[in-house]
Amino acid sequence: MRSFFAFFKKELLESARSGKLMILGVLFIAFGIMNPAIAKLTPWMLEIMAEELAESGMSITSVTVDALTSWTQFFKNIPMALIAFVLIYGGIFTREYESGTLLLMLTKGLARYKVLLAKALLLLSLWSLGYFICFGITYAYNAYFWDNSVAKSLIPAVLNWWLFGLWVICLAVLFSTLAKGSSIVLLGTGAGALGAYLLSLLPKLKPYSPASLMESAGLLTGAESADAYVKALIVTVLLCFTFIAVSIPIFNKKEI
């Protein structure tokens, strides 16, 4: 285990030195601030629009914003944060293939499965850290300006989207073992996510599709029950473990 944690630490330090960690931190902090900020500025923006539309004979009624408005914005922005995350770290494996640095470490006795698990753990940890930093900032601002209790089933909704992000990252790890170029990894991950979304459009398959977890915003208003996502949660967790489990033998046989 010592070599595993040593490699994990090396990957973390490399992420910090390359500036990716800072970019990631700024990204999630910005989104965390943006959610309540947009909600807070909505009445002001509508007021400006009302003056312009009044000249055209159209009118806009006053809008009341609360924590629910901000949380709705959270679930609109977090997909962009996930896409940015995958773009930033999509080459975490392929970069090693191209530079040849991974081969050097393997010749020193580092087991391949430890390399894969360390990189996967880093990605999952960074996503979790960034995601919950974004959530914490939004929650704190919402508590200051409004009342978070208006958002029903907030924690299940937040956990659903976090788990979907884990699923996407595990999918990216799988494609990283199959492809040698980051563009293929990104295309494969995007195609997998799109496939899950298309399956969620089918009524019989929607309860099982990981993509249905993206629709968790409905929990905030009480329009949906957390129980409706149990099947999707189970399937998503099983797929996460499956992707990593399948990645190990593929990575062990991969020519580097």
C-alpha cells in the first residue's frame, strides 16, 4: 500500500504543479457563488428587461426569488462543471502514454493496477471535493439570504447528481484504458453519457438509467419522491464498480 499512496501523492502534487488543481478550485468556487448570485440578481435583471419590453407593449410581472431559485440554478450549472472537469482531467492516462513516464514507473516495480486505482481515486476525490465545495458555498449563501428549508429532499437530490458525476468519471477511466488519445477518451465518455440519456427517454428503462439522476431537481419541489431513484442508484453504483473492475485487466494487458 505504501507504493499506492506514494503514487497517489505524486499524482496530486503533479495536478497542483500543473495548475489544474487551482483551475478546478476556482471553477467550483465560482459556480458555488454564481448560483445564489444569479438568483439574487434575477429581479433586477427582469426589471431592466421590463423597461425595454414595455416599449413593445409587453409586461413582466414581479418575480419572488428564494433558496429554491438558487438550488434550481445549482442543478443547471453543475453539468457545465462536470463537463469542464472531464475536459481538464480527460488526459490523465493518455498523457502518460504519450510521454512514456508511465513505462518508467512500471519498470521500477509499480503494479499496473495500483497506477489505475490511484489515478481513479484521485479523479473521484477531486470531483467529490469540488462538488461539495460548490454545494457548501451555495448552501451557506442561501442560508444567509433566504431559507434552505423551502427546498424539499435537498440532500437526496444533491447526492444523486454527485453519484452521476462519479459514474461519468468511472466511464472515463474505462475509456482511458481502451484508448491512447485523450480525444477518444472524451468522445467515448460523451457517447456513453449520451447513450444513458437516450435510454432514460424510454419509460421502461428510465428508472434504471444513470442519466435519470440528472433530473433530481424535481425532488426540490416535492414533485418526485427519492424512492423513484432507488433503482437508478443501485444500477449506477454497480456500473461504477464494474467499469473499474473491467479497466484493471484491460490496463494490465495494454501496450504502453
